[in-house]
Amino acid sequence: MLIRVKVKPKSRESSVEMLQADKFIVSVKSKAEKGDANKEAVDLLSDYFGISKNKLRLKKGGRERSKIFEICP
């Protein structure tokens, strides 16, 4: 299953907000440097969906705010 995620780095609070069934906004506290924001986004999404981190893959948008993640079975 593919989900579209907009990551907001340097936020005051870390959170996951669902807009639609496949669209999310993820606010992370870390900066968008050295992949720190991506790592925190993976942590938050894995907790949100109740899955392990290795079942969540970044498919597109590694250096952009709009990303596509794949949730593997």
C-alpha cells in the first residue's frame, strides 16, 4: 500500500495527522539535514500504524517535503 506524506521539519511537536485514507501530514522536531527528518518520520509512521520500521519504505521524495512511502505486508 502506498501513502502520500508531507513532512514538516523543525516543528514544535511530533505528530501524525491523517487527511484522507492515503494522505498524511507528519510534523517532526528534527531538521531536514542528513536524513534526520526522514528517520523521525519513519519512526512516527511505524508507531502510528503499529508496524515495524523495516515494513515502511521511502519510495519517492527523499530530499523533498512531499514523499511517498510503501507499507509492505
